[in-house]
Amino acid sequence: MSRIYQHKKLLSQYDTILFDLDGTLYNSELFYTGAFEDMSRWLVKNGLQERSDSWIDCVMGLKRAKGNDYGRLIDDALEFLNIDLRVKTSLLKKYKGHDCRYLRLDDRDSRLLDYLQGCGKKMFIVTNGQRQLQERKIKKLQLTRYMEEIIILDPSEEIGLKPDRNVFDSLCRRYTPGKTIMVGDRFDIDGMFAQNAGIDFAGVGFHGN
């Protein structure tokens, strides 16, 4: 597994460091575990499941098999467990309202961010995702103290998502970034964003990327 603290020497060579959030600064499995627990409790409370672990085992298994971007994850789990598909809206509300209770910043990653900040590096988060949920994650992880700016690219807003380079162009108009690197766990999103912006890329994450 490649984690950001392992890249201290590399990152110290840059003036500006752009970080992805999910799967880069924290382990996404910690979020999914808590969110799926919330869904499971709702199903049990409403008499749709007898055991809380049935939903968690099913949806986690499907997620690992299909990937994080699979659009029918909840639909497939509901069908597999013979639960009325009309409850999907309520389950998604639980997902979006999850309190992020298990999220934490690794001590070694925290020390690296302290080090980079002490070296005068400009650090930013550039993340795709639903705004309120991403803000909740960032608050739980206490990342604001390290970052020059946190940029949330919400799909519901009329803004370009990564890998569109528009957000980098906007940063360049407001800052003088100098030598810049993008750090992320997705080559198809973060890596392509770096390529489109003409900056370097470091592929890291919690799943051996």
C-alpha cells in the first residue's frame, strides 16, 4: 500500500501540492463501513432486515467486486436481498447524512503535512463529490488547518469536475503555484487531471495503487 507519508522526499521537491481527498488522505473503506452501517440500522428498524450484518456483507461484497464507480450498487443489493427498491431514496439519504465517525488521519500522514506546511509548501485539496458530505469528511479529518484552500467540485453544480483542468487554471489566476504536483489514488481521474494541467502526478492510496 502506498501512503502519502512514504513520499516525503518526493513531495518536498515541490512548491505546491494538490491532494485528492477520498482514498488519498484517508482510507475510503472507513467511510463506507460507517455509511453502510447506518443503512443497515435503518433497514432493521423498519423491519426490512432481521440481521444488521446481512446488508453490510452484501453491499460491501458487491462494492469490492464492482468497484466504487458502479452505479447500480444499491439497486443490486436490494434485489439480491429481496428488499423493495422503493427504499433506495431513504438509504441514499442515510448515506449522504453519514457522520463520518470512523474517519481519521493517520499519525504519519499528519506529521508529513505538518512538515510540508513548516517548509512553506502551498497545499490544496481538489476533490470531486457532494459538497456537504465532502465538507463533513474534511471537518472530521481536521484538514482545514493544513490547506491554503479546499476546492470541492460538486457534480450538481455547474463546474468542471476532475479531470477537467479548469480548476487548475483558476488556481493559477489566484496564486503563483510554482512547481506543482497532484497526489491522488485514481489514475483515470487524478492522473488525467495532472496530465491535462501539465503538472506532475504521484499515485498513492490505500489499495496498492
